[in-house]
Amino acid sequence: MPLDSYDLVVIGGGPAGAAGATAAGLLGRRVALIEKVPEIGGAGINTGTIPSKTLRETALALSGWRSRRLFGVDLSLRREATVADFTRHQEQVTTGERRRIESWLGHTRVERLVGTAGFIDPHTLRVEGGDRPGTVLRGKYVLIATGSSPLRPPEFPFDDDRVHDSNQILELKELPRTLAVVGAGVIGSEYAGTFAALGAEVHLIDGRDVLLPFLDGEVSRALATAMAANGVRFHWNERVTRCDATRAGRLTLTLSSGAELGCDGVLVCAGRASNTGDLNLAAAGLTPGKRGLIPVDRHYRTAAPHIYAAGDVIGPPALAATSMEQARVAVCHAFESDIKGDIAPLLPTGVYTIPEAAMVGETEEALRARGVAFVVGRAPYAANPRGRIIGDEAGFLKLLFRADDMRLVGVHVLGELATEVVHVGLVAMLAEGTIELLNRACFNYPTLGDLYKYATYDALLRRAGIAAHEGEALTRK
């Protein structure tokens, strides 16, 4: 085989690209991975998933947030936190995760190239810049995993070092005393909570009137209430029409209502666009859609049968875990491996706000819209000994069972470690478990897992109560 010919060429070294390259290497294929920058990991490790979640934990530790709730005393730093305090742990975690992925790529003999890749024809790519400029590679198969980048609306002067997108926020020179977060999506909501925990005055601005509308409505409302209690100030049904950076000292945002808002820093979370501009997709016979998205089929194959795409570059859900699974499915399909034939039909969602929120499956609103009768079971953290130990008084687990067969169809968690707790329900749903499965299960005591037992008991009691009142709608609480 010529040196420039590979079984698979992967474009992009983020979660999807690294997972796809490693999977192909484990299958014994010759793989090349092209990444624009020397650091492997993409947004998932370098600017997004891992850094933001690490910064959240650092903020909770530095602020003494958990200790204040638990012990009623302030165990925070006795001095003002610096940017170095805030970012030190994040940098250590990021570096460790990057080294772990590099080790896997080396173990599977994936050849790495640094530079910008573009198609010459459907099977051939040229790499510009980086360590081997002008290199031409030919791939029997190609996996596009170039990720996405933050959108930068023209209203904001991003050349001002007080105005940040979700990548630039990691380059803070000092911690703002007042921060305006524009966009109450997942990224904006997560950072709003993090900076509020550090004591910043945080203003969260959004054109909608509901927080994270993909969540179950009860969870969304409870999360908004908890975030407001933690100091986040919401500005609903507003958008920023102007950002004035000319005044001395502070930025001034003009909102669509005409109101003005002064702040020390602005974080703009206005969505993301796929990184496809440099790929010369036309040479491969591909046409990107809105915001650069690449259409794919259920096997993550594009309009060119030998070219696959995975991760943010194909659009929602654009989660790191999902992106990795998509890439593995694509590689297994390309090389006719039966190790992973399809992505799981149920995908969990985790939001690392303060408090955390997580879900899998149906929401109440979706079930009602389809006319599906259901029974709800709830268990509050405050009634769980582990919940009381960790000092979570507002968290809860909510289970949705289909009324006709009591099959578990939705799991919703708000509270400490919600993104972990949700996995018990995920596995139960993948096994098509009914209420009897959770009724029989014995959970360690005291644990948050035991919430499932008591949410199940609550649903059984509700079902019994509903059955005793003939004609009452099963969907009522």
C-alpha cells in the first residue's frame, strides 16, 4: 500500500474523530487522523465539555457553595479568587484527558497529521499548514468530524477582551464582577451558574420565556427557580440589539425592550455552526445545509457512500458521548463489523448547571401531546438520607410510566449528581423495564440510587389512587 493511501482518513481530532480513528485502528485498519491544531481533543476536551464542567466544580470548591449549604458555614477562600485559581484544575484535567486519548491513538497505530484538510476529489485530501504542508492522502473511506464553532453575532465587538464567545471565556484575564450571558441554552446556562457560584452578578438574557424547553416542564421551572435562588438574574423575552464598548470602565448592552444593562464582561452563547468551510466539500460531491451541517443517513453516511460524518458537524444532539457513538457506528458500518451496528435508541441528556439536570426518554408534555396516558412517580432528595447528607434540599427524581403496561418511558432528575443518577433509568429503559423491575431492585443504603425505589412506590400509590376513582384521567397528578 502506498504511504499516502489509507483505509480510513479522519478529519478532526475531537471526541468523534478520535473515537472513529481508534475504532478503525482496533479493527486493524490503516488510519490517518488530520487535526487543524497540535492539541488533540477538539472542543470536547480543549474548549467545551471537559473545561466547562471542570470549571463548574472548581467554582463550587472555591466558593464554598456546598459547605455553606451543608454545614451553614463559609469554607470558601479567604481572599478573592484569581483567574489562576479558577483555571488551574481545568488545565490539569484537560491535559490528562488529552494524554489519555493520545495514548489510545498511539496504541492503535493511528497516524496523526497537523493541518487543515480539504478535498481534491471524493477520495483524496490535501493538508495545508501544520507539520507536513502539501501532504496528499487518499482514503478508501473518509470520516468528517470537524466539529463546530461558536456563532459570533455582529452586534458584539469580539475584539474587545471583555467580550467572549464560549471558547474565549477560557482566556479570561480577570474574573468579572458583573457578567451578562447572552443566550440561555445549555452552554449559557451552565456558565451562568458557574460564575454566579463565584459571586459574580450574573444576568442571563434570552429571547424565550422558558429555560431549556427540551427539558420536562416541571424540571425546567424548578431549575430556573434554583438558579435564581443562587443569584442568576433572568431577562426573558429580550435580545441584545447593541453592545457599547466605548464607555470607560464598563460595557453597556441595549436590550430589545429599550432597557440598558451595564456589565464588566459579556459571554455570547448564540449557537454554533459546523466547521465545514475549509473542506472544499464540492470536490467530494457534497453540499452542506444550514450552518454548514452535513446530512447523513442512519449509518452516518453522507451523499457520497464512502464518506461518513459524525458529531457536531451533523447537528443535534451534538453531545460528546453521542458523537463518539456515532463515529463508532460509522466505522463499523464502513468496515462491515458487527461490533456496533447502530446507535442506542435512547440517549441521555445531561446539563451541568447548578444544580445539575438530566433526562432520558419522554417528557410529560410530549406524552400529553400524543394522548398517551401515564403515571408519575416522584422522590425528593430531601426525603432521601443520602440527599440530606449532601445537603440537597431541592433535588428530585421523576419517573414516567406508560399507564397501560407501566413500562418506564421517561426519567428526569434535578439535583446533585443528576447526570449520574439518570443512568439507572437509562439502563432500565433500554431493557424495556416496567415498574416491576424497579420495584424488585434493591439499592444500597444510603444512596441517591434509592430514589428509584421510592419514586416507584410513589407511582404505585398514585396508580392505586387513580384506579379507586373510576373515570379520572390517568394523566392527572
